[in-house]
Amino acid sequence: MSDVPSRPGAPSVRPRVVSLVPSLTEAVAATAPGLLVGVTDWCTHPADLAAARIGGTKNPDVAAITALAPDLVIANEEENRAPDLAALRAAGLDVLVTEIRTLEQAFAELVRVLTVGCGLPRPRWLDEAEAAWAALPAPPGDPRPAVVPIWRRPWMVLGSDTFAGDLLARLGVRNVYADHTERYPRIPLDELNASGAELVVLPDEPYRFTADDGPEAFPRLPAALVDGRLLTWYGPSLARAARELPSALR
């Protein structure tokens, strides 16, 4: 988890922040955009973000990050590689590493990143996101079994212990591979079609599934095409996810 000391209260000089996680980039930008001095090439929200680009989530430019002299680097244990984080620490930088595999963890880690790491007041959008999910009624009936591909060529699906799987479970959709030993297993297409699923959920990221690319592989299953950002990002989009995902999954 984090090696960053607590920063109680708003600091007199706001920290310079590098974010290696697109979701957390958006969270910081929505709260105090002036803090961000460096972000990854995959940090697409907000579109007009003014910050140096420091490479990808899996291959950040450690020298470029160090040259920015950040007070804090924000990372995630799934999205970023341990050797890169170790190199940043060896360069003398404070690195806050989040773990987000459930909705509760997302809310808790957002509070930690924003209020402890960045010294900011708790943002209103976070209250609104928590309220939106708390207001959702319990899904009626038994959970609907589904497969959730995230890639094709080869086919990969959501497996165990994922943030997206937790969101789906709250919305009455049971990932049939939730008990798999891997988090993102490769499963042959014929096995996916024989899995007992009653639905295929097709997000538009990381692979961009569309009405013409994906549903045809599952001819016997209804397909739910969903905004991948609503399913996998944790930040300001969480409130919209609570509003829009339930109807998208019907």
C-alpha cells in the first residue's frame, strides 16, 4: 500500500502530483486540476488536461517523472508494475499505491488519495457518487449469469477479484468466471459459449467491442454493449455509472 506520510489539513503549498492511473488522474483533475504536473499517455479525462505526458501505465518514463520533481506519485497495484514503482522510490519519490477491487475500496482509496495524499477537502462529486450507489435498489430475483470479455484474439474475460465484477454483482449480474484462479483468464470461445451464461457483457475498453464486433461470436446470447469507462473507472464517472449501467445491462 502507501509509503506516503499523512498530510493532515490543506497544505500551505499544494503538492505537485504525478498520476500513473487514468481513473485517479480524472479524480484529482476534477477536484484540483492544478496539482497534476505529469500523467500517462492513457489519461484521457479530462480531454483538456494540461500536464506533461510521461509514458504509459506499464512503461512510465522514470527519468521524466523524476525531472518533474513531484511531491507525490499516485499508482495502483494492478495498473502499474512493481519494478517501475520501486525505481521511483529509489529515485527518492513518495509513491502512494492504491488497491481497488471493490466499490468500497474505490471510495476509501479515493478519500485517501485526495484528502491524505493531496491534502484536499473531500470533494462533492465523491459524496454524490456514494449516494448514487447507495440509492440503488437491490436487484430483483437471482443474479443473471454472464461472461464479460475484455479482449479477443485471444479471448480474455473478467475472472476473480475485479472491480468491474464487483460492480456487476451489485447490479444483478453474476460473472460466471468470478471463481477462476486468474483475474483475467484466457478462455476459448467455445468454452465461453458453453459456460451457462445467459448474457454477454461487452465493454468498449480495453478492447473496443461494438455492435459489429463482438455480439456475432455469441449467437445464442443477448449482448449488453456498455461504456467500459463506467464499468472499470473509479472516480467522478462512478455517479454516472450508477445511473446508466442498470439500464444498459437489461
